[in-house]
Amino acid sequence: MNNHPEETATFAGGCFWCMVKPFDTLPGIEKVVSGYTGGQVEHPTYERVKSGTTGHMEAIQVTFDPTVFPYEKLLDLYWTQIDPTDAGGQFFDRGSNYRTAIFYHNDVQKKLAQQSKSALASSGRFTKPIVTRILPAAPFYPAEEEHQKFYKKHPDRYAAERSESGRDAFIKENWNR
């Protein structure tokens, strides 16, 4: 039985395969699930979401212990995994299902996400506007099992996806990571 509080955070950052590992390996992170959120279709499939007809975005849902890994640190990590200036998708994944968004689960998360976005916008790091949306959490539908922990199941495909998409180069250029 857990004697610590658990909270949930939900982030859309383009391809969910590429978003799990950076969060999954940190202390205080209990679970990271790939899935779909923000759309109108109940229980969507990967193929339907990929078609762009469901309104859903690929996303991750993170269960975390805020006493070990606070929400603010999750936000900091999230920003360094995406191009927050791209409204048309992420890297070579294009379309509404690959847009970026922070889905808040309570008023504190909303306030922290807004503050974090505002700080990034005023930092001068990017010359284009920050277009990542901050939205109320919507129903989250876990993706099919084959998409969970993709980086562990298919390490070569995972590495190729990150590299070929341009994500790794962007992160290195813009975040020095």
C-alpha cells in the first residue's frame, strides 16, 4: 500500500512513443501510459487517431509522487521534449493528433502550467510564439499494449523514430540535451 500521495499529469507532445522514456526513468514517477485524449470518440484505436478524424491527440499520462518529483519539474521536462512553437504537429509527425497540449487535472496544475508557459514565452529561447495549449483534462484512453513502453520493446525502432523525426536534433539544438 502506498503511503504517499499520487497525482496525475497528462501531456500531448507528438508521437507518444518518444514521450514515455524521458519521464519513465525518473524517481517519483510511478507509471507512464501512452494513450489518446482531447477528442470526441470514445475508446479510439491507434489507426483511428492516426487518421486525424477523432479529435484526439497522442498523449502520455504520468502518475507521480509530487513529494519526490513535483509537477513543476514535470512541466520543465515536458517543455524540453517538444517544439512548443509548432501548431501543426511535432517534427515529421504532422496533423492535429500530434499537436502539443498540457491537460491540467486541477486548478493548481492549471496555474502552474500557465506560469510555466508564460516563463518560457518570455525567456527569449524561441523567436516564434509558444502555441502549446493548456486544456482541462479530458477522458484518457490507454493505447493498445503494443504502444506501451515502446522504447523497451523496440529499442532500435524507438531510436530511429527519435533521430529521423528531427526530435533529437531539435532537443540538442534548443535545450542542449
